[in-house]
Amino acid sequence: MSWNLLERFIESDHFNNDPSLSVAYLSRYADHVGIHYVLCTKLRQFAYEEIEFFLPQLCHLLISVDNESMALEEFIIDLCEESVNGALLTFWLFQTYLHDLSSNPLSPAFTTCRRIYNKVQRIVFGASDAPRRERIKENVLPVTLLSSLVLAAVATPWLPAHAGPLAVAQSRRPRPAEDVISDAGEAQKVGVQRSHTTGANYFRSETQFLTALEDISNRLVIVPKPARLSALRAELALIAQDLPAEVDIPVICPAVLEDGSAARSKHHRIVRINPAEATSLNSAERVPYLLMLEVLREDFDFDPDSDTNQDLLSKLMSEKGAQKRRLFDITEASREEIQAQTPVDTGPDSVFEPANGDLGSSQLGANTAISSRTAMSTPRTSDMDNSRSNSPSRRKLTINSKSSLADQSDVSALATHMRTAAQMLAQLETSGAKRPKPEVAAIKAKIIASMQTLEEQSFLAGGEGPGFDSLIGNASALAATAEEEEFEDGMDGAPDPGSSSGAGAARMENDQATGGVMRRGDRDDPSAATFGEEWNVKKERIRRSSPYGWMKNWDLVSVIVKTGADLRQEAFACQLIQVCSKVWEAAGTDVWIKNMRILVTGESSGLIETITNGVSLHSLKRSLTLASIAAGTNPRKRIASLKDHFLRAFGEEGTEAYDRGVDAFVRSLAAYSMVSYILQLKDRHNGNILIDNAGHVVHIDFGFMLSNSPGNMGFEAAPFKLTHEYVEVMGGTGGAAFDQFKQLCKEAFLALRKESERIVTLVELMGKESKMPCFAVGVASVVAQLRARFVPGLSREEVDGFVDELVQKSVGSYYTRLYDTFQYRTQGIY
Amino acid sequence: MGNKQSKLSQQELAELQKATHFDKKELQQWYKGFLKDCPSGMLTKEEFQKIYKQFFPFGDPSSFADYVFNVFDADKSGTIDFKEFICALSVTSRGKMEDKLDWAFQLYDIDGDGKISYDEMLAIVEAIYKMVGYLNAVEGDGGADSSPKVGSMVKLPEDEDTPEKRVKKIFRMMDKDENGSLDMAEFKEGSKRDETIVSALSLYDGLV
């Protein structure tokens, strides 16, 4: 494109209304400093939310593109200055990159990454204008230009303001290390006073809070399954003591921006965690868990003049210098590691000691703080070691034998007991081989029983809500004891998904979260099993038990805390789906798709939104089948179908409620079908497909897309999943609903095809230097195949026929049936 | 000083220290940077043009770059050496307002006769408008657009939207004796009276 044409395009309304174009062009014109600068100036016109959406791309560009332009870095730093929220998300993203790049610390990417990571922390904790006063380095060419702008000041005083920022930014570009003659004078000392702003307090509290949540998940790995729930609740009780605090759940429960201003965000404060409502989701080797967080909507902000914040600030100031306890600190050892707060200067490189100790890193020598007894007895599992990127050995499992602070003695003692018990169990596991098996089992059972009793007593005595035995969530922990029936449909012998540690079970976290695999209710009350505990019912119950429940802005948020898995690809999939959703919205396509939200906080940690009103197809069918057998209405033990569920949930065919349910199903199925085809979503077994209470399909788990598939077997060869039972719900291939489905597929596909470059550029951009498994075959081939799926060569009319073909190929695909059969046989997924 | 020694000699250092606002260490540091970016020890006109082209992708900065180059190239040797570079940097970043204006005067006084004529000022302003792409549409568009400002990254007030208007405004403001040219005194007085000019002249004070 000629410069003139490019300029016209950049100045067009089309370009100015769509931040994704600026993002895409940043990648395309990466080698051109001037254009990079113009594009970053464009980005500044967009609202914070729009920029936040593309933050993963912008950060990836900074890392993956090695160019001379400083414009994007300046842009990101400015964003972090304006918004603590932006700073947090950037901080977490760069944490993941630090981990990725740490094996090659001399690479330019690592240097960039470290520089920005440090800058972000300095912004939050240092003097607010620190980076703006950063000095110019010995970059002769941009400095020359800068000088000439001064000359031009008389003729055109606006010129320095127009071109100056770019020249200054480029002049600040760091010089290669060998160019620097000596240290002093290079790093200008600024921000001697550690700032105690409310923003810094939020950043610190938030990172500590999430680290604490994730540490629990890591710690539970060594705890045997039957004891995990008890241990989880004890640990959470400890964290819950520090609530309410200035913490929220970014991305999943995002702050409200007043007048769209990122600086004036109003956050939803987490006021309470009821440990008894938490559930550990026993899946494979990891221990994600479900958490119910009570929040007060729009309850805190960073306005320095508000009375609340004035009080907070003076409280923070009074604590300054004192040996302040870390918030949400659940290990004694790290508490001792806190250093007296020292002045921050811009010099030190804090990559390996985030925020100079503030973010909970242990200094290398800090191991001495851990008692020798712990050091000997702590099992080092690989899971424990990858909790955070920057200091692998940071958090150690510790036994706390020291006296606790008086005000938390009870909970703390409980947690200590739990940990001691967990330690003993872990030791038993490792040394158990030397002892006779029955003896080991007996000891184990005894310890676990004692943990459970301890927890029970504690939560009952403390009046912390209902006894956990009565709680729905507990069902999953007891699932292992639930009976399994055989039925004759030629597919018997399937393992129990609830207790198996197979991959299938690992992927049904949302079900366990919503009570979907709850088994005990199956016989007593089959209808209750359909959706587990209805979200609204659960919410009401928790509201009534909460001391904050009476407040108007009270709300309940449910999230899954996950560690040990890289959530970046999942988050990227959700982002792509959201782009599709936006395209359809703009085009007025009448389809429905769920925008799932995932917060990535590290290369192996994050939070996932739960689909509160959805249950997997697997669970629906399973509980319906079991219920009908138990009720004696299914003597031949036929597996229940999706239609059975629709009939049960929405009433007779032909009723308004039933039609509404089918309509919701059709509109969502069309959307997910097209997305599945375009993005090649794989591993679409019924545990990964949910049905919500309106009848919508919701897909979860995007570990396989674009190019990779489970085992890379090519099992799921159909364009998308369209089973006979889906068709049955739509009244057969001749039904009106099926026609509507095909029509919506066409409209949805055409809309996406028109905007295909949006999706392609995002994929292309993120695929560069990517560590995501979906790019393992190489970004070029992924992009080429993605483009081809939009069949660019076909005319508008031909596309209709093409979509018809896709549908035809998918209907009752042999491969789809094969995959479901395979899943049922190997994983027990219905 | 066109040789490629890796460090400045004591004598050169002393000389430059006198001529600039930099201390010895800063001079050595900048010298090192200069050699890194201009390995020949000289900044040529071509390199000069290239950097402008990069920073102003949508305009034609060639004539402005030429005018500036001539100011930097104090000895008119056709290249800029380290001394010429560091002196320019010193004045523009750390110099007093008076010194900056003294130096800037040379840009506008193209023929070096001690006065800035209307045409000289117009040549410079035109070069700048061209550089930022403000004149693109007027000259290169073939009349497809009715408005000449289409496509420009810069928005200017109506009374400055052509080089002629801007130059007339400058002369109204500065040419006190109304003789059609600005001498050094008029140039300095007029600039200092205009706050936007004063702040633009201080663009990167304190940054170097």
C-alpha cells in the first residue's frame, strides 16, 4: 500500500471505529517507527474496555516483535498509569512471558519483558510520574530530530507537540548493555517515597489475594482426595479472615468505569467467602476448586478525596514501617520474610523479587525462616514448584508450629492441624511402600476421618453457615462412594466419571461446580438433579446466611480457581468467540453464544467463570437415565436423550415453553456449530457441552482448537458436532426448527466470512512466537487453513450450498458417534 | 574529529566541556553512542534524510531535513561530526532561551545575511507543512477532493492552515518596524512574547 493510501485508510471512519485494525496494523507495520507511532496514537482514542480486550495481543506484540519502535511500550505504560486494572492485567500477562522466556535471559524479548514488568511495578508502587521523567539515552538519530524540532518551534509551535512525543520515546530507547559506561547516573533516582496510594494498595491486595487462592490449589495436590474438601475449607477460612478488603475479581466481575474513564473505576469488593460453600473439584492431578464470592457492587474506587479512601490511606500510613502482616497470608514462613518497607528506586531490577518483596516473593536466603522440621518433611512435588513464574521455589509448604496471632488462633490452629495431617498423609504416601498395605490404609483412613471431623466441628461450632454434610456441594466429594449401576444398552462397563481420574472427569469441573454430577439426589428427587441446585436458589440461600446479604449491592459470584494448567489458550479461544459474537451482533444475526470470561494470572494459574445455570449433556443424560431406571419407568435401561431432558425441563411438545426452549437451542447450536467449524474446536464430548436452563448449548474447554486435537487422531472429522439427538430436538431433518437451524448457520457463516480478516489477523498475531499448543504445527499453516475454511473463492450463492454441505456432513457423522462411543467406553462420558 | 577513536582524548574533552553544558562522563557516553549509531564517525545527509522519512511517513520531509542539516553542519563540510552534534544537542536541551533562539535564527536565515526575509520564513514553514503531510493533498491529489486538508494527521486553526497565512501571522507579530524582514532582535523579542513558542522551545529541557 502506498503511504498516501495508507494514510487515507488510517484516517478513515472505518479505521477509527475499530481498534482491531490498529492492532493488526501494528503487527503489519512493525518495522516502521513513524507508522507505529501513528497507530498507537489511534489506539488512545478508544475506550479503556476496548483496549483491555486487546491487551493480550498488545502485550504479545511487544514480546514477539523485535523492532525499534517505542510507541507501543509507551502506550502500555501510559495505560498502566491511567488504570490500576490495566496495570494488574499487564503485570499478570508479563509474568507468563517471563516464565516462557526465562530459559533465554539474554534474548531481546526477555529484556523487553523484564523492563516492562519492572516499569509496571514502579508505576504502581513508585512515584506516579516516575517513567515520565525517564531520561533520554544516547540515541543519536532521534535526538538529532528532537533538536531540529526545537529549531522549528518559532515557525510552527505545534510541531514539537505533534512529533515530539515520538522523538522523545525513541530517544529513550534502552541502549544495549555494553554501551553503558557505568551504572551511576544511568538510572535516575526517582520516587524515593514509597507511595501509599489506594491504587497501590489495591494492586498489592489483589495480587496477594490471588496468590493465596492459587497456593491453596497447589497445596491440595498432595492431599488425598477424601481429605481435600476439609483441607480446602480450612485454608479458605484462614483467607476469609482478611475480608472484606480492597479486592475484586478482574475480568470475570469487572469494575464499572464511570464515564468510560479507566482512572475512575468502581470495583466490586469481595466481602466474604463462606468456606463451607467451596468445593474441591477432584480432577486428575490438579486440584481446581469452586469458590462462591460474596461481593458488594461498586463498593470501592481510587478517588483520593473520598472519606473512605482518606481513612484507608491514613490507616495504611499508620501501618507503614511496622512489621505488617501480609494480607491473605496463609503461610507463616512468608510472613517472616517481609522486610521493613524500603524506599523504592528505579535502579534495582525486581524481576526476581517482585515489588521488592511486596508481592510475596521469598528472598533466596529466606529458606532459613522455614523450620528445619518442615524442611525435612516437606515433600517436593513438581506441582508445588510451578506456582509462579518468577521464583519457582517461592512458596513452600510449611508446618506452622509457632504461636499465631491471637485474633486468628482458632482458624489458624485448624489450618495448622489440617496441614500437619496433610503432611503426614503425604509422607505416608512416599514411605508407604515399606509398610504393609492394610496398615497404611488404616492409618490413612484414620487421618482423613480426623480431618473431616475437625472441619465439621469447626464450621458447626463457629456458626459458619450450614453443616457441610447438608450441602449440595459436598456431593461431589462423596461421589466416590455412590453406587454404579449396569444397564443393558451394549455399552456397559463404563467407569464412573465422578471417581475416575481419567481425562473425562478432569474436564467436568463446571458440572461439579453446579452440582451437575451430583448423584445422591438422583433417586430421591430426580428433578432436582437436572440442574443441581438452581443458581438463584443457591444465591438466595447464601444471601440469607450472609451478614452482608441485606445490602442492596450484594451479589454472588462463582469462580473456579485453577492451577497447574496454562489457561492462555482457553482465554484466547474465549476472545475469538467474543469477536464472533460481536460480528453477529453488529450484523444483526439472530444467534446466541456465551461469552465466557477467564482471568489469566500466570502461566499455570487463573480464574474461570462458571456457567451457573448450565449442566453438561453428559450429566443430564446420566441423571435422567439413572432416575428413570430407579423410578421403574425404564425397564430396558435405555440411555436418556436430549429430547427427554427438553420434555422434562420445558413441558410437552407444542407448548410455548417447549418452543422457547427449542428456539434457544437452535439459535445457540447454529452459533456454536459455525464457531466449532471455523475454530476447529475439538474434544467435543458431552462433558464439554452444557445445556443451560433456557435451553441454550454452551461449549466449554478449549484445549484443542485450530490445529490440535486429542491425541492428534483426527477422530472428530465432522465439520462440527451435530448428533441425531440434536436433530431430534429440532424435530428431525424435515422439521421447521431444523430449517431454521440451517438458515441461521448460513447467516452466521456469511457474517463471519465478511469479517474473516478480523479473526485471521488475531490468530496470525498471537501465533507468532507462540507457546500455545494450538500453534504447534506452525502459525503459517494454521493461518492458511483458517483462511481456507472461510472458502474465499466461493460466490455469495455458492456459500449457501457450502454451508448446506457442512450440515449434511455433520448430521449423525460416523466420526462424531465414534468419538462419543469412545468417550463413553473409556471415560464413562454419556 | 572525524577519526574513529573509541574515546575522546583529554584535550578534546576539555574543549567540548567548555563549548557545551555536558560533563566529561556525559561526553564520553554520548561519544560512544555516536560511534555506535554512526560507525563512520560522521552523520551523513543520507542518514539524516532517512530518519526524517521514518518519523514522518505520510509527508515529504526532504527539504526541511536539508535546511536543518545545514544548521547542524557548522563548518559546511557536508557531514556532521561529533562536535557539531553535541553542540546542537547542548543548546537545544540545556541551553538558555537566548542561546536557543540564537541558534534557531540560523535555520530561518537561509542565506546567512543576518535577516530573515518573508520568503525565507515561507520556505521553512512550507518545508514543515510538507514534512507533516499537510500539503500532500493540495499538491498530490489531482483535485479529486474539494477540501485540501483531507488525509492530514495535523489539524490547524483556520488562520494558519496555509504556509502563507502562518508566515503573515508571524510577521504581524514580530516585524515591529514592518520592513518585511526580521532581524535577530525582532526574532528573539517576538518569540519570547509568544507563550506557545516559548514552551515549544523547552520541549525536552531536563530530559537529557
